[in-house]
Amino acid sequence: MPVIETRRLALRAPRPEDAPRLVALANDPDIARMTLRMPSPYSVAHAEEFLANVAAQDPRSGSTFMIEHEDQGPVGVIGLFNDADPVPETGYWIGRPYWGRGYATEALQGALSWARSRWRKRALVAGHFIDNPASGRVLEKAGFLYTGEVRPGLSRARGGPVETRRMVWLA
């Protein structure tokens, strides 16, 4: 698994010793409710399951990275993966103490550069819940464009569907 370096961050493979930090950051209902797959509350068992799933990923169809700040340590997670859409999808989350500092945009830009040059992807899709416009701004700053499609996304933490605005990035 490569390490992707940006100005302040390193995107690296998650490790078993990341479990306590994942729990500390992800066990926040306001983070989980803005994702599709994250449960709330988020336990050590959830972190261990996540880490095992990442370790079993086929790198040809998906890559998941810890977002690590040079001084603060892990601050979130970003992934690129094949899903139901014809092109791969990306998703990310940042721990609440690190919101508003540009880390999500910086990590996403680094991941997109890697996807284009190393993973050889020319398009990615993403989505954000309609009640999370901040995530839409992150995607826009990284070069994603709105497709005009809004579809329901099943949020595990919310226990039901949430309207999701779809976006696309073209290399």
C-alpha cells in the first residue's frame, strides 16, 4: 500500500494499532450520521472489523487510507472503492477536532492525484447527504461537479435512507 504525502498529511494504510484512535474519533454521532456505512455508537469491535475489511481489500478494486497529520496523528479516513456505480467512488470522514482546517480537501486532492497517476482512474463519483453541504464544498474544492442526480443512500447510523447529492470527478 502506498503512502501519499501532501503538504500537511500522509495517507497511509490503516494498522491494527489505529483501532483506539479510530474509536476515539469515530464514536461521534455527528460524524457517523453523515456517512453511509459507519455505525453509531462506534466500538472497538467496529474498528477491528473495519481494519480487517481494509486488510482484505483487493487493491485493484479499492484502497482505504488513514489520514494522518504530521503533528496530530490520525485525523480521519479516506477510501476509493468500486461500488454500484460504473466508476469507482470515494468517501471520507474527519474527526470533529479537525473540522474546518482543510484536511478533508487536502486528503481528497492527494487521493485524486494518486487515483489518476497510480490507480489509473479517469473518473470517480462521490455523494453527500443534502443536510451536509460542507462535504459538498470539500468535493467542489477538489474538482468534483454536481451531476444533478439526487438518490437515497442508506445511512447505517440513521437507520434509514437519506437524500444524497451525487457528484463526479473527471481526470
